[in-house]
Amino acid sequence: MYLITSVLHFPPVDQATEEGLLAIGGDLSHERLLLAYNNGIFPWSDPHEPILWWAPAERMVVDPHNYKVPKSLRNIINRNLFEVTINKDFGAVIVNCQKIARKDQEGTWISTDVVNAYNKLHKLGKAMSFEVWQEGKLVGGLYGVDLGHVFCGESMFSKVPNASKVAFVKLIEYLKQNNYKLLDCQVHNDHLERLGAFEISRDIFMRILKDKS
């Protein structure tokens, strides 16, 4: 297992363990975070543990150019129940992602250090948020890291039914309109699969990530 020092370096992703763990330690400086994401690596750990860096063998993704919105969700969007904005309140989105209660999950990996680090990325133009509003109140949203050709989704929240799903669809529409190659959802979960995400191998993911043409 690679132990990170003060040097900005990660080993090749194919050195990750079977579970996908690649390295331990380091910090959440914007330089290290951007190096990680541009090399197919992301942080994910308990707030009370050293930082764990991951590069799983299977990657959950969405192809924006071939995504089909589920009919039931399209009907919800067409009813104009929500207003969606981009980068209107990144700070509020990430704090809501941190504080929202999630089924079958104790606590959150989004520590204060994570909040501060991704707010810094946002100020540098390297992280984006999509906000969902209802009657002037923030009821859902998501945020992630923007690599210019791949968007790395980090977390989403919903205070009313379907709000985060609407944010998800609006993100994909944005990525398609701006010719992004991929939405990276990182690891499998049933909710993402129901929304239309699927797994590809790490090798295929890395080829797409490195192709900035």
C-alpha cells in the first residue's frame, strides 16, 4: 500500500488493491485533489481516519450522449415543479450533502476539511454545483469536480421527493450540451443504477479520462 508523503505523487491506478484502495495519507490541497482526479483517483474515507485514495477496478459512469431520461422522471421535469440553477450556491449544496440523513448510513464522509477543500476547488473554477429550488427554497442539488471533458460527481441531496433526480438529469443535459465525454459516478450503488448509470472497467475509464481531444 502506497503511503503518501508531502510529495505530490500517486502510483499508477493498476496498483490498487482488489477493493480499489490505492494510497493512504496526504492532504486535501487543491493541487493534490486535481492531480488525483486527473489520474482517475478520488478520496473517500471516514472523517476520523487518514485520507484513503481509491481507483476501483470497475467505475460507475453515465454517457451523456446516450442517456435516456426515464419516462416517469421526464414527466416530473415537464411539470415545472422545480427551478434548477448552476453554481448559484455551491457552499449550501455541499453543506446539505454533508448534513442530510441517508438511509442505512451512519454519519458522513464529508468532513469540515472536505467542505473547505471543495469550496476552494469551486473558487478555482474546478468544481460545480447544480441547485434545485422549490418556491424559493433550496430542496436538492449535487456537486462534483469539473475536469472540462469529464465531470466527477461527488454527492447529492434531496429534501423533497425527486429533487436530486432532477439535478442529476439537468447535469447530464449540461454535459451533453457542452460535449463532455463522461459523468463519473465512481462506485456502484442501486440508486445510481436506477437513474441509468452503469459500470465500465478501469482501463476503459482511464482511456476516456486521458483522451482530452
